[in-house]
Amino acid sequence: MADNLERQGGVYHVRMAIPKDVQSAFGGRRILSKSLGTSDRNDAMRLRLPYLIQWKADIKAARTARQLPEGWQEKFAADVALIDQIKQHNKAKIIGVPAPSLPIAPPPTISEMITRLIRDNGLPEAPRTERDRVAGELHLEDEMAAALHKALGLVWQHQYTFQPSQSSELSEIIEDPSSYKPKSPLTSARLEAFRAFGERQGLGKKSLDIQASKLAVLSAYLAAEGSPLNFDTVATWLDSLTVQPKTKKQYVWAGSQFWQWAIKYDARWREDYKGKPNPFEDHTMPVLRGKAAADAKRKAFTLEELAELYAAAKDGKNAHLPNLITLGAYTGARIEELCQLRIEDVITVDGIPALSVKDSKTEAGIREIPIHSDIAGLVERLAAASKDGYLLPSTDGNKYGVRSDLYSKAFGRLKTAMQYGRQHVFHSIRMFFITELHRADVAGITLAAIVGHETGTVTFDVYSQGPSMKQKAQAIMKLRLNLLGSPTRNVQVTTHTTPAPNRNDAHTSKQGA
């Protein structure tokens, strides 16, 4: 049957044997067969081809799907170890000692499930001594864990194709999860568990991605060097990084966060690193001084530079970039705060038009900013022209939902084209705003309230309700920028009216912070 044809009852059939390793994907069948509905061999030779092509593709797909993923030992060992963690957690509960923490919600013990079944079905519980009861329940947990180890192995063997050497490795891990020694203790399974924990704690996806990427860099270093995770290794690794000291601190912080999680929630980690100090603590970072420190520090734009940026933005392709620059210069708001402003955020407080920042990176950032008369007309036009409810149109944002992403990139291209380096970013406009009001003798408390900073004092951050809208408006009006090329004017903005903040309202209790 070299041509995959077989004649049955005068009619040709095309047939193909299914390789043993993928027969389960075909429902256990060993042969694929299809009648071609012809007794003519030449026709049969032509008609068989589409079936053979499809069947070969199906077999290839089934075989690919059953290939063990790279680093499968790590994932399997982590699953087996989790079963043992649950077993130890349950046994601790049975004997009445503090149960180790688990990275997942703790399941009921075997004895609890049995008791529940007896209770729910109204069955009498067999009398036993306390000693017999405890011994029996502990034995049940051991037996259940052993059964789950084997069941997990069977599931994997059903899903994937194992070579004899891999089957032996699987059995060894089932018997003892610690027999698998990864090249780096910062395994992908651990990093994924760390990420999942962060998500349950409400941490942002971007923050988690940054931490995971930095930990992955360290993991790759440990694997390549074959070095243990300790203080000396981390110090050598930090020295090898060609990044700024600030970035090195971020690496150390990510590592320390992971260490604290692993010591608390990863039983294997606790055992391997019991009594060992956190290797990410007490590292001395280079300190920039003098000119190097000044060169690394962000700088504020001057009024002349800002005017040039605005003029260049007007000639650019992004029609709303000059509007964003203008709003930033007259409010001192962060770029994402500006891009999140909606029509309903144009309000009136105590008779004064204002912008309501409802979401910010800090609690103090939730505030109301008086609208400078220079930009009242601009705000009115943006609100009237809005098609999606936002003052500044944008896409839905990047993968983290950041609406300012396209504007940030557009501004980056603009300032780079104008020969500005790393010291100047959009935040430099916020620095310009703060500098201008500071030099106009605006009180620090009022200025902090406008830009959404805490003052660092209990008196003003906790007890004071912050400066009034009138005080903030008077401060804002000290700006004399003429950025839009027209004289300062008093234009009334059509706004949503909002009453004066309630002093008992938690939302406004730190409006000045």
C-alpha cells in the first residue's frame, strides 16, 4: 500500500497509518481511511492527494501540540511542590500548629471534606480516640498527596509525548520535587507566581512587567554564570550593568520585593534560603556629584524654549500636541492627568472655572486646578469639539491603558528634533510651571496644592483642607506667558457647576496635597 490505496468491494479507499505517539489525538484510532467513490485507479491516485495532505498536516499538528515545552521540568516540579505545600499546610492545621502560608487560597483538609460529607448526608461519625483521629487524618493527607503526584504525572503524559529519559526524569520529580535543580532559582514559574500575587494585590500591570523584566535579567545572568544567589553575586551583577545608578536601584528594589514574597509564600525557597540574608540589601550605589549630578538631573524649560516648542508643534503633524503643551504650561499637570481630562471635568468651584483631576499617581494629585484666563477659550473649544468625551483625543492607549502614550512619543520626537537631550522631557513643562509660580512669590502651600504635591507636614497634609479656589486662582493668574500669542483675557468657560468642597468629604480632604 505504498501509494496509500486499497481496493475494497471494487471501490478504492485512501488509507494512512496513524503514528503511535499521536493516536490519542485521533481518539485512539490507528488507521485513517476514506472511500474515494471510484473504481478507476487513475482517478483514485488523483483523488487521494487532498486527503493525504490534510492527514499529514493533522498528524504534524498533533505531534507539535504534544511536544514538551522548553523548561517543562521547572513547571512540573513547581506543581508537585505546590501539592506538598498544601499537604504540609493541611497537616499543620490538623495538629493545631501555625500553618505555613500558601501562594493560593488554602483548600480544605481531607478530614474537613469527610466531615462535611458526613454532616451533609446525616451519617453518624465513627467514634475514635483523639490520637487515632489525628494519626488517621495525617495518614490520609500523605496518601492524597502521593496520589495527586501520580495523577499529575499521568495528566502530563496524556498531554505530551515523553522520551524514555524524560519519563525517568518525570518519575524522579514525582518522587522528590527537590531533585530538579534549575540553572537559576528565579525560574519562570516562580516569576509567574510572583506576578500573579502582585495582580491579586492590585498592583498595576506596567509595574509588574517592569519588575519581571528586571528579575529576568538577573535570572539570565545567574544561569549564564552558574553563580549562586547571594550578596556577592548580586554586587558583581550590578557592577556589570551599564545603566544609571537610579536604574540599578530599581533592579535592587525589584529583587528585594521578590525575595520578601518568596520567603513568605514559597515553601521550597524558605527551605533553600533558610537563615540567609536578603542578598539585595545594603548595596552601595554610585553617587553622582558636581557636574555629573547636574548633567543627570532633569531641567525645566525656559519661557523662550517653551514658546519655540509650541511654535514647532504647531507646524507638526499632531494637531493636538500644541494644545497639550499649552495645557501643561498653564496648569502644571502631568501628561497622563491632562490626557485623562473629560468634558465633565471642566467645572466651576466657588464661581471659578477649574479642571478636576480625578485620578493621579498620588492621593495628593486628586485636585482642582483653576483655569487661567489665557486658556479658557482653548478649553471651551476642546470641550465643544470632543467626539469621545475627552478634551484631548487619543487612542485607547498602549497595552497598559495609558492615553498619553502617543502624545509622549510625539513630544519625544519633537524635542529630539529640536536638539533637546535626556534632561528635557514633558515633565520639564511641569517644572517650568512650578518655577514660574515660585518666582512670582506664590506661597509654597498654595503651589503644592495646585500641582498635587504633599507638603511633608502633618499640619497642612492632614489637618488643613488646603487653600481656597480663590487663592489658587490668584496664584495661577500670576503667570504671564502669552504662549498662544494673544493678550491675557477673561473668557468665561461653559462649565459644570460644582459646589464648594465639603470639609468632611474624604475626596477633598487632601485637595491641597
